[in-house]
Amino acid sequence: MLAYMARTTVKISDQLDARLRHEAARRGITVSELTREAIEAHLGGTPRRLMSVGAGRSGRSDISERIEEILRDEMGMNS
């Protein structure tokens, strides 16, 4: 990042630290990035990244109309 960043120290419990590190690792980002996102979201700053946006997108618009047919096909219950 090219912009100057101030360094801040925050004291948190061991339990919160473990949760923070686990979530950062799960998302593949640094603890600093996750902390900045959380602070920005809490203070109403830059919108946070939504990691799941579009995760279930199939590219089809008729899924809800065909759900029974799709489930039958998936379960091998073609009639």
C-alpha cells in the first residue's frame, strides 16, 4: 500500500487473538488487513470486502422454477 499507515497497538485477550488469527488465515489475509476491515466496518468507513458474494451463482435464472427437477436428477431419481 502506498499511503502512509499509522501503527497502533491494541490489547486483546488471548481468546480474541486466536479468533482473529484463525479468521485471517481462513481468508488468506494478514491480521492487519482483517483488523483494518473490522475497524472500517465498525466506524462506517470503506465498505468491507464480502468474500462470499456470488459464491453460489450458477449463471442460470431458472433454478427456483426447476428445483424439483434438479433435486431429482441429483439424487438419481429420474422418473
